[in-house]
Amino acid sequence: MAGKDAFIKFNPERLLDMSAALDRQYLVFKECCAAINREAGGLGAGWKGEGAEAYARKIGSLDRRSFVVGEQLRALGGSLAGASGIYGRAESAAALNAGGLPVKGVFSV
């Protein structure tokens, strides 16, 4: 565990990069879900019966769950972008107020 003299330094640019990566992954995830729905929708024309109905229910459930996961990805990306700004501003303020940031016991995140 870090002592009281330890300073944890967050890298605002890295947080912003991670936010952008999550935004890109969200778009990929969304397109994959849309592709699954297109494929599943194409099966309905020639497939009837209990199996088809069970499959349609499962795909509907997948669609609802994928929406939730997608929104969580977007929210996490937005939170990281917000944290980037907060850490960047706090770091600048600390450097101005203290005449510099500590260099001893620095843990970079």
C-alpha cells in the first residue's frame, strides 16, 4: 500500500484514448448486433413452429440485452472522457498552486 507521501498520477491523454477506443468498440458491437438481427430476421420467412418461436424469443432477448450492453459501453466511454478532463484540470491546478507536482513516490495510471 502506498504511503502518505505517494502521489498517484493519472494520464488524462491515456484516459481520453481509452474513451475513444470504447466509442469505436461500441460502434463495432452495434453493427454486429444489427448483423445478427438481419440474419435472424431472414430465417422467419421459411421457418415455422415451436423452434422458430423459441428462436425469435431468444433473439428478442438478445436484442434487449445488447442494447443495455451498448449503452453501458457508451456510458463508460463518456465517464472516462469526463475523468480525463477532471484529472487534467486538477493536475494543472496542483502544478500551479504547488510550484510543481511531486516526483517521489509517483504511481502512474
